[in-house]
Amino acid sequence: MATRLDYNQVLSASPARVRGVLLDPDYVRAKAERTGAFDIEVDVTTQADGRATLTCTRSMPAEVPSYATAFVGEHLTITEVQEWSAPDATGAATAAVTVDFHAPLAYRGTITLTGDGSTSTLANRGEFKANVPFVGGKVERVASEMTEKYLAKETQVASEWLAT
């Protein structure tokens, strides 16, 4: 059974401006560094119709309970891919998200970017699935909790980035 992630981020900027920041390689690198990542690689490709793909591979210390260390090691290598739709007239867009933890754990979900002229919401929805006997549910819950902390930090970094 998978563990759900349901987390909203609210930013004080238009959806078009937020999307621009989210797809800025310098921002992606900065947020990764601020969340403790190293060996960061970022690639953003944009199509003529406005669709975009963001790929970020990074390593992070695996701050997991002892029972999970045997499965993930001391560091995690994380490859995140966001496949963004073209924005609509309001700047709203959706991204299909996959995260490969290079461990027996994966995440699949979406980010939905909506908003009015001055405030945007990023609705993060998805599921963690761990293929680990006996403790898979625990591993998924830890991953979900850590992701919520990561997204809270990401919101802070994005707010600072948008203010400059």
C-alpha cells in the first residue's frame, strides 16, 4: 500500500512568475543547496508550445531511521523529473512528477499551479511506494514527512527568490 502526499505551497506572486522561478536552473540549484543537497545537476528544456521538462539529480544525506539505512545507505541520490504543461491564459499549469530515490522507494504525483494575479498555490499530490518487506509502510511515511519538510523549505527559498 502506498503513502499519500497532499501538500500545498502558497507564494505571493502570479502563477506565470512562480512558474518562471520553478523552471530557472539557478533557483533549482539554490533550493537544492539550501536543503542540504550536493552533486547537483539541473537540466531544463522548454518546447515552443510552452511545455517544459525539469530534471534535477542531487545527492543528500539519508536522514532516515536505522531500520531504513540498510535499504538506502548513508546518502540518497535523487532524480526528480517534472514535466510541465504549457501554461493557460492565467499562467496556471500542471506538472507530472516522478522521483527516483535510487533505492527501493519511488514517488509519482502531480504539481498543480493555480492562482489569481498576486498569489499562487502549488498543490503537490502523489504517492510514495517502497518495495521493502515488512517496513515498506514505515519507509514511505518517513519519506512523506521528509518531503513535507523539504517543500516547506522550498516555499521559504522560493519566497525569498521572488522577493528579489
